[in-house]
Amino acid sequence: MARKDIFANITAADGPRPERKATPGYANRGASRSMISSLSELAEKAAIADQALVGEAVIELDPSLVDKSFVSDRMGEDEEAFNELVEAIRERGQDTPVLVRPNPADKGRYQIVFGHRRVRAARLLGRPVKAVVKHVSDVDHVIAQGQENSARENLSFIERAAFAHHLQAMGHDRRTIQLALSIDGALLTRMSSVTARVPETIIQAIGAAKGIGRDRWLDLAGAVEHPDALVQAETAINSEGFSGLSSEERFERLMATVRNAAKPRRPMRPSGSWQSDDAAVTAEFKGTGKTYSISLKSKEAASFGRYIAENLERLHAEFRKQSKS
């Protein structure tokens, strides 16, 4: 698998770098695959990540000296899952070390490659964090971070797409991004299609949306291309009560908003009213395409209506004459 090659590059001191090959992990997992199969695959990837650190020197670091990665691969934090991790570490300690590298921008400090939640838990518990320290390039950093977190955390489609977008904005090529996410070129293109059309402010306002898949996000991306829909979407994310919804509920509300905005509106039809100078007769008229109705209201409505009916031929002739002129 690609992950073995990645960690071989990180842990090997010398020797040629093996060729990296992308694995279509996420792209090949669809709704038709069973949940058991998916969980087994994630467990296998996590085991490979653990084995990659076996035999490496593990040291204890003060978590206050450890900085977060230079690129985020997740949107928000599942506090319930994090609290479970904290309790597990409190009871039995930290089972798996994190991987850090010397912070290239701050001597004496470290930067997380993967293991953000374990570092946060150690900081919360006031205890050292077990870590492996490696000199890792930026490219190997993002690949290791992306693949390890994909194995340990069921990242949603939009979290992966946002991660890919950030890597692309930082100048990383498609090959590196595909390796980091274990996806093929076709899926990366779809991810880019979403992040190119849906503004980042809207994506962040919705959040991880774990239950929303690729096709729904592509639908949203197509809908917000309508100018009115985009304006209404930006208004919706700032509306009262929006942030209090769950991530999936925020997506559904926004999807309904932009769909309504993107629907073609019926053209305005001529309508209005008229009143005689002496206010004796009031008329209301409405046009609906090929029909036009006039409603008369007054004591003289019946007699005035008969007068119009009796003079329709003359009125129509005057209309045709005026139209031609």
C-alpha cells in the first residue's frame, strides 16, 4: 500500500526512495460496500501506521512545546469522541506515540505530523506526550498526515476536499494530494469542482457534515452557481439559529435555500387598478399571459360593463389602428 512507502521514506536514513503508488481507497468505497468491510479496512490502515513507528525511539515531550500542523485536515472536533480518548489515556496511558518533526520555523519547538488529538489530550491532562521525532519534508509531512488521519478518523467528503484544496493552494501537485488522501485523479477532480464553486466561508459554516456524501455536495456546488442562490446562501449562514443546528442540518437548510433561489421565477404580469375622475367606477385588472381580466366595482359596474361589451368592436378597431400607427 502507499502508506508503507510513505513511512519508509520517513524512517529510512539512506537508500533510494521507492516509487509511490496511489491507492484508490476512498474512491472505491461506496454505499454498496458493507460497513464491516469499511471498518476492517480502516483498522488495517491504522495498524500499518502503528507498525511504521515500531522500533523507533519514543521520547516524552512537554505538549506546550508542540505546535499544530501547518495544514488542517479536519473541520471542527468531535468532542464526544475526544472526551472518550481523554478518559482512555487517563486510565491506561497513551498507547500509541504521535509523530512530530522539529518545527522548521521555530528552533526548539516541534510540529505535529499526526496525533493532534493525543497531543491535545496530554495537554489537557497535564502530562507529557509520547512522540517519535523525525526530520520530515513538507511533502512527506502532508502525505503522512493525510493518510494516517484517513485511517484513524472517518473524515467526510468535504473534509477531504477542503484538505485537498488547502494543499493545492500551498503549491502541492496533484500526485502529492492523491497520495495524501489515497484517492485517484477522478475523485480529486470532483473534490476540486466543489471547492472551486462553493465559497470557503459557506463550507466552513456548514462544517464536516459527516452524513453528506460527494453527490450531495456536487448538487450544492451546481446550485450556488446561480447568482441569486449564492446571495441567499451567504445570507442564510448568518441567519439567527443557523449555527445552532447540527452540521448535516445546516447543509440541508442551505440546500433547500439555494434550490428555491435557483428556480426560475414567473415573470411579472401587468396588473393594477383604475378609478374614474368622479370615483363612480373602480376597475381592477390583471394579466396572466394570454388572458386579461377586468373587474368593475361600483353601483354602475353592471351598466358600465354592458357598455364596454357593446362597444368592444369599436374599441378593438381603435386599438388595431393605434397599434399600426
